Amino acid sequence: MSFLDPVLNPLLALPIFTLVVLMSFLITLLITLIYKFTTNQSLMKSLKSELKELQKEMKELRDHPEKMMKVQKQAMQTNMKYMGQSMKSTLYTFLPIILIFGWMNAHLAFIPITPGSEFTTTVFFEDNVRGAATIDVSPELEVIGPINKTIEGNKIIWTLKGSSGEHLIQYRAGQKTYEKDVLISDSPEYATNIEKVKDGIVKQITIDHEKREFDLKIFKLGWLGTYILFSIVFSMILRKLFKVY
């Protein structure tokens, strides 16, 4: 369990789309405020104004390549100063944002497996592996179809369903046994869906969750694309509101 769960899990009561938009706003607000108070805004404003003037000057010097190159070099130096100042705030926000993104990916990226619903698990084998494999599950899980299957197309897929809780699945291929846990829940949470193996027989084992997508009328986006889209909008608004340069 992530140590952020006690703080952020109550937000899972919200509709998932609303939650993604809310997290986008809160994270953007946090980044904007930290950026504002950890950078020299007077200097940032001055550098930004200088960049605009240099860019304007470059447009006017299109017919004079040598002069334009000199101005372009100056613009690059000014931009480097601006970026260097901006990096200061990144040192404060990088770790918290990575942790929050980890929590979001663990709760929002896929549609959870609910009690009684069917789901699949897949074992991917190395190209030269042939034969069969067997699946073994706890009493709370039910395998739909044969438990022993032959490798086809370098993989075997089993269909299962079960009751609420975290369950262990065992896979037997030759003399080796592999394990993968699955979480069945009514809440938006799930266990890690991919288990990398690469032991010469098995490449990886997956619990085949359906990716969560939001229909935004024009196109569909996952949680990350939706987050990025709204964070750009919120960033533009908040920077103007707080006069951030």
C-alpha cells in the first residue's frame, strides 16, 4: 500500500473523470505556486521580455543571415538563463509529483476487476518454448475452461472470475512454477498487472485489465493524456492569475 493512500484514497469516491481533472488542477496549482516563490520573478519577467524582443528582432533580420545568427546566439543564451532559473523550482516539485503520479497510475490507469466479472490472465513464452502449461487458483477463483492449455502463438490465455479480495494465481510450465497476484474489488484499485520474468521459458505474466479511457467527444484519452490536456489549460489560467513569468 502506498503511504499516500490514507490521504488520497478518500478522493476515489468522486467520479474518476472528475478526480483526474481535480488532480490536474491541484498539481498545477502546487507547481505554479512553488515556481512563483522559488524563482526571482523580477528577473524572470526581464528575461522573458528580452526573449520576446530578440525573437522580434530575428524576424526583422531574415534577409540578413549573419546579423540574425548573432541575435539568435544571444537569444539562446538568454533562454538558457531563463531555463536555469526555472530548474530551481523543479528540485522542489520533482519527488512529490512522481509519488502522486505513481498513486494515480495505480488507481486510475485501468478499469478494476469487479467481483463476479470475467477477466483474463496471459503467460507469454519465449519463441523457442513449446508444450503446455497449467494454472492453479485459490478456491475463491474459478477458471472458465480447461486449466491445462497448449502454447499457441508464444502465449496461453486463461479466463477466470472470482470474489472480492487479493488472490494468488500459480502457473506451471515444465518443472517451473510462477506466481501472480490479482486484486478483485468494487473500488478503483488493482494489483500490478505485469510481472516480468525472462528466465528463458516465460517472458512475462499479465492480468489483462482494460485500459481506462475518457470520451472527450473529439477523441478518447487515458488518465495521463487527460491530465496533460487539463494541466496545460490550468497552467495558462493560473500563470495569468498569479502573474507568473
